[in-house]
Amino acid sequence: MNSENLRIATLVPAATDIVCALGLGSSIVAVSHECDHPMAEGLAVATSSNVPAAGVGGEASASEVDAAVSAAVAAGQALYGVDTGLLASLEVDLVVSQTICDVCAVRSDHFSHELGPDVAFVDLNATSVEGLYADIEAVAAALGVTDRGEVLNRAVAQRLAAVRGRTRGSTPLRVATIEWTDPLFIGGHWVPEIVELAGGANCLGSAGTPSHRIAASDLLAADPQVVLVLPCGFDLDGAHEEAARMSTTSLVDLPAECQVWALDANRLMSRCTHIVATAVETVAAILSGDEPDGACARRILR
């Protein structure tokens, strides 16, 4: 089948971003309830959440979301629903989903058996930049545009190399990343790698490992010089509110010289796509003392 005639469902925001970056956004016929790419506007929504939402478009607090997710998991309840009837009625040829996080989005192995054998699946599973390159290659191959995938990967690699060239030889600052604020979770998977690629020394957690819960005392013991607050699914305004609240609780005992920054997590950090290059550039600007793009990061005055 010609790639231009494909009917695609992208059931996680990263999938929509990648398909659009590969030039086939117009072939998407269904998206997830969280997809925020401009080309997703007006398309059929094939997923739903069974827990309250925080962050962009959500009304629940971070602690309320954590409690709801924990209760659902303990009860064996699904966190997300998929309208497979809708996907069938749209005659979808290809579904792009993910296998990285059960809490973040639907997994294709939870519903693929409900669709016909003619429907193809690609699962994003990157937990690192190398994994990102592989995801882009896999999606590009499924779309029949392998050459475009190669071009996109080269562009990401070139931008990351440019940052390395600017930061090489500098003394790395100790950086802590906060991926959830109540309770505290540190950044996982590709987030520590973003810090390291930006010239920092990630001081809590390690690249490629999942985010996990910590105590406020663990954060203080790590003695970070920079704290990046990037709650999963929050935009810059939401992250700023969470970081400001933390500054009166979890961050209150950090040295005054420790910088605290809120980042647009939803755009930059919560999905492993080509936008990782922008995330690395933003963090590198913070660590080098340059002014980052104000649409991406905002310093918290304590």
C-alpha cells in the first residue's frame, strides 16, 4: 500500500509527533485523548482515561492522581480504555502505541486481539536516545518512508553533537530531576540522559531506569546545584505552580544558591521523540548560565 493511503491511529502523543515529523500527519485518522499536536485537532479520539487527570487539561492534584492510580492498580483495573469499535469503523491500517509505561498510556498488547489480522502495530519502547533512533526507524519503515526516518535521526544527532561541542570541558553541575511532585518521583528512562547530554551530572537515578519514588531527605542528601521540576504531563505553567509549591515544602531546606527551574514537561520531557533535542538544548542553556527559551523553562525564585 502506498504510504500516502495509509490510515493511521496514533494512541500516544509521541506517536503523533513522530508520524507528523515524518510528513504523514494527514494520514492519521484517530488519536489518543492526550494527543496535543496541532494536526490532532478535530480527529477521532480512540482512548480514554479511567483515572482523574492532572497537568494539561486536568483538574486533580498530583497527590490525588497518585492515589487514584495506586488504587486502580491494586484493584487490577485498567487505567485506560480503547474504542476498538471506532478503530475498526475507521478502517485503520496501522496503530502506533507504546510499551514503555502502563501508567502513561495504552499498550497495544492490551487490545490488539480485538482488531482484525490486517491491522499492523508499531510499539514505541525507547527508554534512551538510542532507543529513540530505533523507534523513529521502526515507524518510518512501517510508513514506507525509511529515508525520512534517516533524515530525522541525523537532524537529532547533529543537534545533540552541537550541544556536546559547546559543553565539553566544563565542570558539570549536579542536577536532580523531579518527574512527580506529590509524592516525589525522580526522572527516569531518558530524563537522566538528557541531563548528561546537556553537560550536567545527574545525581539521582540513572539513565535507562524507570522513575521511582524518593523521600525529601534523599533529595537533600544528593545536594543538587540545580533542580529541574518536570512533572509528567504538565505544561510550563503547571510545572511552575508545582515547583513553587515544592519550594515551600520539599525544597525548603536546599541551599539558597541551588537553582530551581520549572520545565514544560509535556512538550520536552514526558515523551521520547525528536523533541529530545530541544530538551537537551534547554537544559544546556540552564546549566551554562544562558537564558533558556522562556516558552520551555522558567526559574523559580526562592
